[in-house]
Amino acid sequence: MKAHRKKKLITILTALVLLSSAVGLLLFAIGDYADAFYEPTKVVNGEAPLNKTVRVGGLVVDGSVNRSSDSLYVEFDITDNQESITITFDKSLPDLFREGQGIMAEGKLIDNKTLKATKVLAKHDEQYMPPEIADTLKKSHQDGVNKMKDQQSKEKGDY
Amino acid sequence: MNWQEFFNMGNHGLYVWWSYGVTFVAIILLLLAFSWYKKKLLAKVKSHAKDKTPKARKVVTEQITE
Amino acid sequence: MANASKSFGRWFHQLGSPKWFYQKSAKWLPWLWIATAVLLAFGLYYSLFASPVDYQQGNSVRIMYIHVPAAALSMVGYLAMAICAVIGMVWKMKMSFMAMRAIAPVGALFTFICLFTGSLWGIPTWGTWWEWDARMTSELVLLFLYLGFIALHSSFNDRSKADNAAAILALVGAINIPIIYGSVKWWNTLHQAYSVTKKGAIAPEMQTPLFIMIAGFYLLFAIMVIIRLRLEIMNREAKSKWLQEVIS
């Protein structure tokens, strides 16, 4: 490589390294502020501001969904597998909403355990499969669980 | 599966067909923009070819008369 | 070894010649079109008919087969543009700057397709067409970078100034690419995490059409860049005799 080209290449590479580290530092400084939502643990720890519009996200806790019989009002818990908070909502939920599903809710925190949501969005995970396979997976999972239970009760019986 | 069902796509047809449709149209539009630009460039290259030396001009006129 | 580097050198040299490229690419294009048409015909048949619905999203999962390839190419295209910028600046290769300029509109098109189909996909699955999360915002920034590049390049009368200024923008903007890619990992976003590179995340009967469509989109991208690059050559070599002879 000719000397002047080498020099130019080195200049460009140096500039790129400097620029990337600058942007890297900037991103590091932004950190959590670029998060689209707070996890329940952060809300419970009081890291999310009360009475201001915030977004929280987590998985809908199995069996926590309480629908009102005469209106759209619904209450459910979301969790990040450590802490959980309650969401209240009075509009229609997205199609993908179901127990165990990841969701993101926007609204105001009444206290560090409850969010009054004005918007609920379903968060999709990265799994894509046809319904038959999902059913089989669910079934084989259930079979496995039952088998384990049988095993356990058998073991209990043995002893 | 009948056509009705196929186009409806379980009530998601609107989103699916708009996605595919707009993608197709956008690609065609850019290709059309390219061909429109090509016409302009052809004229530009030809105009440059004309104001050349007499020899070059001769070559060009010969080809035009062909 | 010496032989290999020699033949690479020759290939690099040929690729650097507008005349060689203009004449050769005319022969490549029909074949590329045939390959693309075959891939996209198969891909569309699979993605619209022959692939199963998703267990959660139903039919709207079919948007994935154009959204994901478009997203991949929007990023790969920008990286290619940045590489062309470096080669152009260091080796003063004319063709490299021409290729850089040719990629921009095609990359912008694929970025637009990615954003548009993503929004349409978001309505039934998430319940919203837009959310200012890290992934969506950085992809929107990518569209503005492409458009900014085109605007900057066309704002100069002096072509070599235009090339150099736009090349710097292409290079600086390339920092956005790892941010787009990493956004779903570094921050929590409404957008889901990686599926394509994660083993077993996509069922095989959905992966096949997806890969066919990705291959088809790569070829389509290449075709459109080649077409635009031939126009760029026409524009810049309008005064050269070889081109005038080829055209008339």
C-alpha cells in the first residue's frame, strides 16, 4: 500500500474508533433511559415516578386476570419473575393478550404496586410456530408435568 | 380453502395484503424512476456525442441514417 | 498464494473500470432477473399459501416474510455504502463512489418497506402501529440517514466534493447499524428479540420461506443497485467516447 493511502486509511480508522467510543459513551450514559418500559421490580423499588405517565412491561401472571362482568374493566398482575404489580384497565385488550403473554402498559402509577393503564400493548416473543406444534409442545409439556407428578406420588407411596 | 378465505386471512387480510401490495408498488415506482432517469441520461450522452470533433460527428450521423 | 492475490488484484482492477463493469453487467442482468424471479415466485407461494399460520398471530405472521428480509437489507446496504465510502476515500476509486451513490436510493427503499410493513404488522399483534422504542427509532434514523445522504450528495455542484462529503456521512452514520442490531438486546423494547439467528425460534416450515425470501431480496437489491450504478456511470462518463459508442 502506498504511504499516502496508508496514512489516509489510518486517519479514517482513528476517526471511526474515536467516534464509536464517543457514541458508545453516550449510549452508556443514556442507559436505562432508552428503555421502552420499567420492569415490575423497578416499580416496586420506587424507581418509576408516581402520578406521571410511565410504561411498564412484563408477563401476565397465570390466573390473575379479573374481568368485570358488566364493563370492559379488567385487572391483572404482571411480573418479571421477581416482583409483580397490578394493572387496571377499562378499554378493550389486544388480540394477543393472554395469560403468560408479555405485555406493555402505559398509564399512571397510583402507588408502587398499581398502574392505572390508558393503553395496553401486547409484546410478541421471538417464537414462531404453527398452532399444531404449539399444541403438541403444550401437551408434551403437560404430559411431562403429569409424569413427574405421578413419579413423585409413586415415590411418596413407596416410602 | 376457498378464495374468500384466502383473501380474508382470518381478518388479518387487510394488513397482509397492504404490506405485500405497498412493497410491490414501491419497488416498481423506484424502477420507473430509474427508467425515467435513464431517458434523461441517454439524451445527455447523445448531446455530448454531437458536439465532438467532425470525425466523431460523422460516426454519429452515419449511425442515425442507418 | 501469489497467484490468488494476482487474480484478486486483476478482479479489483476490472471492477474499478466503469467501462468493464458497464459492458459486463449488461450480460449479468438477465440472469440475475431470472434467478430473482424464480426465488421470489417460490418465496411468495410459500409465504402466502404454503406456510402455516402462527399459533398466536394467525395470518399476520406472513408479513414477516417481507419485513425481515427488508430489514436485513436496509442494514447490509448501509454497511456496503460505508465500505464503498472508505475504498473511495483511500484508494480514490471512481467506481467505489459511484457504487456508494447507487446503493443509497435502493437502501432507502428497503428501509421504507421495513418500516411500513413493520407498522402494519404492529397493529394486529401489538395493538399499535408505532412506539418510540429503541429498535423502531433507530430504524427510522436509518431512513433519515439514507435520505440525508442523497440530499447532501445532490447539494454540491462539484462532484468530488459531493462524493467526499457524502462519504463522511455514510461512515459516521454506519455507527447506527450496530445500534439497530443491538437495540433489542441492550434495552427493553416493544419489538421482539432476535429470531432469525436464534436456533429453534422459528419453526422449520416458516424458516424455509423466510430464507427463500431473504435470498430473493438480496438478489433484487443487487439488481436494483446494478441498474442504478449503470445510470451513475452514464451520468459521469457522458463525455467518454466508449460510452457514446456503446449507446449509439
